[in-house]
Amino acid sequence: MSPLGDINPLQVIIVDDEPHIGSVLSQLFKLEGIAAASTTQPALVAEQIHRDWPGVVFSDVNMPQLDGLSLLQQLMQKDPDLPVVLITGFGDIAMAVDAVKKGAYDFLEKPFNNEHVVDVAKRALEKRQLTLENRKLKKELESHIAPGPRILGHSPGIVKMRNILNQVINAPADIMIEGETGTGKELVARYLHDHSHRSKHNFVAINCGAIPENLIESELFGAQAGAYTGNDKTRIGKFEYANQGTLFLDEIESTPLSLQVKLLRVLEDRKVERLGSNQSIDLDIRVIAATKVNLQQLCETGEFRQDLLYRLNLVTVPIPALRERREDIPLLFLHFARIASTRYHKALIALNPEQQAMLTSHDWPGNVRELRNLAERYVLLGAEAAFAAGNMDNHPTMHSNMSLQQRVDFFERLLIEESLNYNKGSIKLTMEQLELPRKTLYDKMKKFGIDRKQFTDN
């Protein structure tokens, strides 16, 4: 079989100019639960394999179109860690040694033992999985230790959001951030700026709902001296000040309709004119807009321009509300509490189980901002003041939709994070405090997505 289709679900690709060999090996792997496909076109494999493909290649050496050693060389250029197993019908020690030197994972001779072939495939797949996991962990670590804001959490919504952000970090595209009040829209905008190649230039934030309508145009575009009454000197606008950097337009839905058409023109032309001037200023800028409402609904009621929405939402980044990412609450609380502990020079006292349950069951209408305020109040004034009636009225008990296993997982995760925090990330001390074997602790940390580095002193 030659057409490979989508290679991503595959674990093994067999390349052999003899179709029956590929078919036999493919069936052998499938019987062992390994997704496999075969092809007689090595050039197709060289073209389709990518750096993050999670599989293994088995290739014949002697093929007319592209021999196995040449295919190996092309694949190693794409990813030197990709396991490639070469197969030949001619025993040649020199060739085997040369293949291993060039990066081959293993070398098999025909006729081969089925059990040995399967064993080689399984070991190669384990190696491949470990390689990709290490790359992912390294990338996550680099994002955590890099200067600038961090986006904490392991919930599906946050992981998806981080993936979107990392894909567009340096893309020359305007971004629309959607999220409720307090979810951290400016933090996300700063993350995009500080981790991009624009980080050495200005990040300029403006709240479109906080500036009087008669002043917002000059705030954004600037004004020449004498452009209006009382303006006795030239004013640099936010667009111009953010040139080569990032302009963050928060509460974009508050922009007056009269200004929206002018804003659209600047976004499309990448040029700005100060009020009272006919001279255009070229802009090299990324614009990030943010909204807490459904802009499409505003377009339908005529309160927001549809063409401006289309221009701004080329890439949309939704931020999940805190109630939609409850598994992140303990980590976020610890993060904010540790910052407050350092700022106010006060010891951080561990939460008791009742307080932990209140955290994870509260609906958090103020989202992350509300959680941060509670963490600071907890450190500064103590648990009684932080958890007093009125602060967390709506959910005094565990969330009613949680199953027994979910409740157990919540408490188990909280206890592990609390112990790691108390022991400043020390695995040894945490093992002793929780009376857990090392492997059990590591297994549970992996299950809950807990990274000990988040609890070590910086």
C-alpha cells in the first residue's frame, strides 16, 4: 500500500519496494496493537514525516527510487532523534556499522524473527515517546523561567489557550482576547508581548471604556499643537508610542461608533495621522484587543462594526472563567499567597481541609482577580477574615456536581501541593511528610500535572 493518508495516528511506517513485505510487517504490528501502515514510496515518507511525529520508521535498504541510507539521511535532517530501523536481505556488517553511525536506531537482517521485530518496534516507540515528552517538558520549563508573566494551570482550557498563544507569539496578526472580568486579559496580552520578538519595544495598554469620548481619538492617534482648544503642544498617541511594540485595547466594545471606522482604517493601512496633521506615520505594530462581551451580538444590534470585528479577530483567544478550571484553583491560590507572603513578610500557613473545599467549590464571579485578593487577605489578615461570611457566601460546601472520585482527587492534589509548598519543592521531605514511596508520589504528581519547580524558591 502506497498512500499513507494522515500519518499522525500511525506508530510505525514501513517502507519497502516489495509490497508483500510491507503488508506482512504492517499486519504483524497491528496484531500487537501497534498502528502501522506500509508504502513503496520512500520519497513520500521523507516529505510527510515531521519533527513532532510520534512514531518509528522501518525501511528497507535496497530500493530503486531512494535507498534506505539516503532516506535515513533525509529523516535525520528533519529530526536526528527519530528512530529509524533499517532492513536488508544481505548481511553486511560494514553497512550496519555505517547506518548506526548515521543515526539508525537498529539494523535487521532478512529473514527476521517476528518476536524480535516487535520487540525492536516497542523499544523504539518507548524511546520516541520519552524524547517527545522531554521536549515538551523542556519547552514548558523555558516558558516558565523566561522573563515576563507566566500563565499557570494544567486544566484543558488553559492548556489549549497556551498552545494557541505559543503558536502565534511572533505571528504578524492582530489578536482578540475574550474573557469575563477578572480572568486576566491584560496578563495574556503581556504574555504575548513579553515572549515575542517585540518585547524590547513598548507595551501600551489603554482601556477604551475609561476615557471620555471627546478625548479617546487624541489618546489613540495623537494631536498636533493647536489641533483643538487647549492643546498647546504636540501629543504622541498610543498607536505611535507603541510603534514596533504592542498596543492593547481593553474593553474594545466601548469604542464609540464614530471612532470605529477610523480605527479600522489605521488597522488596515498600518498608518496613523495625528489630529490636525496631514502627515502619515508608518506603523509596525501588533494590536491586541480584549472584550468581556459577545461582539457578534453587538454587531447584530448595530453597536459594533462587523468589518472591525473581522479585522480584529483573525486569531481569537478565549480565556476560561475560573469556575471552568477548578483544578487550577489550588495552584493559583498558592502562587498568589506566596507572593503576598514575600511582600508582607508574613509566614504562609497551610489551609485546612474545610478551607480547601471552600476554595474549590466557590463559583468565583470575580475570577482570578477575586482569588488573588482572597489569597492576599488570607496572608495579611488571616483565615478568619479571608473566609468570613460575605466573602464566599455562595458555596460553603463541596461542589455538588463532583463525583466521589473527583472529590478524593481534589483533596489528594491539594495535600500534595500543600506539602510541596511547605517543603519548598523538596521531593524527599514531601515523601516523608506524606509517608509516600517516591514512585507513588511521582505517579500522583504526574497524574495531577504537578511540577515541583513551581514550589521551589526563586
